Amino acid sequence: MTSASDLSTITNTLTDDVSSWEGRNLISVTQITTSGILRLFKTAQSMRDLVRSKGGDDRLKHKVLASVFYEASTRTSCSFQAAMMRLGGTFIHVDGGKGGNTSASKKGESLEDTIRCLECYTDVTVLRHPTTGSVQQVALGNGTVKPVINAGDGVGEHPTQALLDFFTIFDELGLSLDIDNTADNSHAGPLVVVLLGDLKHGRTVHSLAKLLARTSLKHELVLRYCAPASLEMPAHVKEYVEQCTNVKQEEYSDIFEAVKGANVLYVTRVQKERFETPEDYEKVKGAYVVDAALMKTAPQDMIVMHPLPRVDEISTDVDSDPRACYFRQMENGMFVRMAILALILGAP
């Protein structure tokens, strides 16, 4: 696969200038500057206003999205499809997994050729693949001519999930970015984010940790990692965060200690499909559970997030707690993906 160093050619290239987004790939959170984050968030807020007032518009009329998933997906695929339709476009969906609706991989066609063929019919591709680095390889390997958006590559990155997660934190807590002089800056003090669960395989937390750390916040950032033994945050993520300024990293084994003074509790499921044997999974299954007992001790202004799906790591008793924002988080996913599509297709 393409080496990580190839990302250096596109690092910090998505900025406040809308022309920097048009026709571009979105492969990694490292592409986006702080001004680019603010541009995206303001566009997402305008998309939310649009949906709630009019349901959508036709700015992407006659545009077609290729939704290509070699791994199972509900929220990512559906929110991208809904985002495209809300803006007047349409989509074709390819299920490249086992038993899916495409014969391309079964006939031995390369991933690059499949995407190149789909580009003949579409304007932008959203791609998920189980191999880490595969989306990067397709997008940066000179085989594609239209934008590719990374919808998750194995245990690598999931940039659009990280962006909707950050938008949710930004929106719920009233955060300010260093370059934003118009925000009300309602959040005071450090931003304390607890990342809980399967941090080894969780591409969502890999991308989120990097994105939060590299963005210029008006707050000190404290990242607390709380994971079962053997599922700790990978060293390469911690090393990346270590290079960023105004960030502290802490590790916890006790969830009750981890949430003390926290602003965000970001929960991930233990990913059964990533384990080599069922026995390995059973050893760590249910290691942490967010329930009413934990919420009684947690800060009253702490929000609880989850990329979903959940298994048993958040009790349904928590759903009625106003601090539980994972379903608001899911709705934000559509608004953020509407913004991404509009920016990349030149119609913000």
C-alpha cells in the first residue's frame, strides 16, 4: 500500500478557501487546517438550517455519488446517501462485501479498476474497504480522476466520522477555535475528552484523537485513554498527538476515575470482527459499561458520544439522559456530510 509519507503532499491543503476543497479527495484528517475546520463547521450549520427549514435544495442536481462499501455500513452509507439526496443529487450503491451486489472483486478485478469504472458514471466516490491504506492507495495512486472520500479503511482512519464527532463536540459544548473571533466561547477551561473501549481497532478514535490534537483550540486539550488490556491506543496515534501543542495524554483503567472532570465521554464498542479468535473477544467483551450508576457520578455537563452501533457498552437506560447525545451525533453526520459533498463538488 501507499506509504504514510505520501500524505505529506496533501497535508494542510483544505483551508477556509472554498476553492481548496473543490474536486479534492478527503482521505485523512491531516489534510484539514484549523481554518478549513471552521469553514466546514459553518457550512454544516447552514446545512442544518436548510434541512430544518426547507428539507434541502437542488444545488447538486444531476450529480451522482458512488457509494462503494466492501465492509458493512448503516450510518455512514445511509447518511452519505441522504446527504446527496437532500442536495438534489442521487447515488448508486455497490456492496462489495461477501454476498454483495457486485461481481467485480469475485472476478478478480482490482479495486483501482472498479473505482475507475464507476467514475465513468458518477461525480464523487465514497469508499470503505477493510484493508488499511487501501482508500489512500486508490485516491493518490494516479488511477482516479474524480474525488474519493474515505469512509473507513480497516483499522486506519475514518475522517468523516471524526469530523462529525468534532462538530458535535464543538456544537454541544460551545467550543472556540483560535482563529474564530465570532464564537461566544461558552466553554471555559480545558477540554477533557475520555476515549473509552476498543482503542486499538477503533479507527474512529484514531482519527478523532489526531483531529482534536492538531486543531488550534482556545482550550488546553486533555485526552484520556481508557481501554481493556491489549486494546490500548496504538503507539503511532499517541506519537502523533505527542507532537502537537497544548495537548496532554493520560491513561486510565478505572472508568469512574476517567470521567472525573470530563467534558466528553466517547464510547466505542469492542469490535468482534477484528479479533482472530472468538476466545480473544470473549476475554475483553463487556469490560466497560456506561450505565445509570456511572452517570450518577459523572459531571452534569459531560456529554456521552458513540459512533454506533452499540452492543452492550452503553445501557439503554442512559438514552433518556440529556447528556446522551449519540443520536444527535448521528443526525449531525448527515449535516457534515452534506457540507463535505457541497464543498468538494463546488456548490457550498
